[in-house]
Amino acid sequence: MRGMERVARSLLTMQAALELTATLGLALLSGPLATIGPLLHAAFLLVLAAKVHRRWAQYAVIAAEGLALAGFELQQLLGLLPQLDATVNLAGLLTTLALPAVLAVLAVRLLVHR
């Protein structure tokens, strides 16, 4: 179980780092006010990474990553409209689909193996 916790901690930290990197680009293009939400989300991910051994944090990881996966699905569905465009690339698939899915599965496995 310790190994899965370490993997989850590493993946959550990596997800927060990727979000902070994207937030820098957002700050350059949209201004500092647009970065409040992503900065709070990155801080939330770092708190979850530090407390992933707790049961409440595992439930929070499942909820947060479930929302991320639902957001990806909504983005793809809205991309079917002719007025909107949804670009799919490898980096986007890894950060918005694969990483949240793996983290959700890890959190469920951590809860089951308690």
C-alpha cells in the first residue's frame, strides 16, 4: 500500500506542476486575474498529495479527478458544435484524460486495500 501512496503522491505533484506551468502561459496571455482558479486548484492538488494517506484525501482525489474527466468529456461534446473547436493532442490527452483516470483508479485501490 505504501508503494501506491507514493505513486499517487508523485502523480498528484506532477499534475500540480503541469497546471502551474500552464498557469504561467495563462498569466502572460490573459492577465493575473485569470490565474486565481488554476493556482487554487494546484494548491489543492498539492494538499491532496501531502495527505494522500488519509481516507478523506482519497475521496477528494476521486471527486477531483472525476470532475476533470467529466470536464474532458464535456469539452469533447461541445467540440462537436460547429461554432466551437476542441483540439485533441497527445499532451492534452495525457494531462486531461490519462493522468486523472490513473489517479482515480489509484485512489479507489487505496480505499479498497485499507
